[in-house]
Amino acid sequence: MRAVVQRVDGARVVVDGETVGEIIGQGLCVLVGVTHDDTPAKAEQLARKLWSVRILEDEKSCSDVGAPLLVISQFTLYGDARKGRRPTWNAAAPGPVAEPLVDAVVAHLRALGAQVETGRFGADMKVSLTNNGPFTVLVEV
């Protein structure tokens, strides 16, 4: 699993003009990509990492300050644009594999005590955020 994690001061996801997920104030916006060999154990490992990674202000984690997370499925994180002009998506897991694993990341975060908002799997989502820093890291498990 792969996640692009951005420290934000607010973020939201809109689908068909409706806000489906939003966090206000300090938190993390997390784009999650799933590949073919990912497992529920990797989903749990990613959730623990997201909850405890110290990238908020003053080297705090979401678990330290109770900051919310906005988790959004993003199959394009496994796109490959090294050849030609059109990326391939061969490394991205198909929806029936990816959706339950993204849901597992969210469920594990909530079990840890996190406030989690989400996008809508497979939808055409409009994501807006204020990147605080800017601060963006790539997390892979």
C-alpha cells in the first residue's frame, strides 16, 4: 500500500456538488493506493503508521493531538508514466480488491480512536485542501 500524506489546515471532498467528507483545522489528508499483493495486515500497518507519524506541528502525531484524517482512495498512485505519454495502471489493484482494503485502513484508524472522514470510492471526486507547510510525505508499507 502507498499513501501520499499531506499536513493540512482543512480539507474536503465533493462528489456531484455534495461534500462527502471534510476536516476542519489541523489534520492529515491521505491519498491511499492499493496494489495487487496488498493484504488486510498491510492495511492495519498503514493505519497505525498514519495515526502515529509525527508530521504535525511541533513533531506531533494525530494520536498526540486528536487531529482528524481525510482518507481518499487514489488508484493513480500506482500509475506508471515512465514509457510513452500515457500512464499505465497495471500495478493498481482492481476495485473489488482495493475498496475493502481502503475501508480496512479507515476501520483500523477508527478503532485506534481517530476521527476519519472519507471520499467516495470510484467517484469523480473534487478534493480541496490547504497544505500546511507545505508538507507532503510518501508512506509505503
